[in-house]
Amino acid sequence: MSQYLIYHNPRCSKSRATLALLREHGVEPEIVLYLQQPLSVAALKRLLGKLGITAAEWVRHGEPEFKAAGLQAGSSAVQILNAMAAHPKLIERPVVVRGERAVLGRPPENVLGLFD
């Protein structure tokens, strides 16, 4: 099992670029296709803790599901995480995890901070 994990959407250019950058550095991460394998609220909370950002910073505000889920600028973390679990498309991607640390691959070079 790889010590790196990427929550990946192969249709997303940033996700593809992040995966390519990892591979260029000799890293073959475990790939989680989160749109096909949705994360539970508990898993999202754990991942959010590793990211060190707020739920509002992690959610994709421009997706139609954002409004359809009843979310708005002042929505609570619980509301956002529940919506992300129900609508994985709302998860800002890609997320790369190594141990207890995680980063968003936006820009892809963010993942370089996970290397020792």
C-alpha cells in the first residue's frame, strides 16, 4: 500500500495534473475515485482535520448542488459536510494525503509540501 493517497476525479484537469506530478516524483499513490466511492461524514471530518482548512474553504461553491443542497455563505461545517457526503461533486479536488497531513492539489504544486 502506498503512503500517499489521492482523492481523484479523472475528469478534472487539476486532479490529473496533480496525479501526474506525484508520478513524476516517483510516487504511485493509492487512488480513491471519490465520485464512485462517496465519503461518509465521519471520513470527511477526518480529512478536513488533516487539511487544516474550514469546510467552507473546501466546498465547491459554484456547483449547482451547492444551491440545491440549501447551502449558502454562512452555512455551518455540519451542513457543508452533510452536503458533501450526499453530493461528492461538492468536494474541492484533488486531495492528497500522506499520514496525518493532507493538501489540496490546487495548484498541483501544493503536493510538493508533503514530500520529506
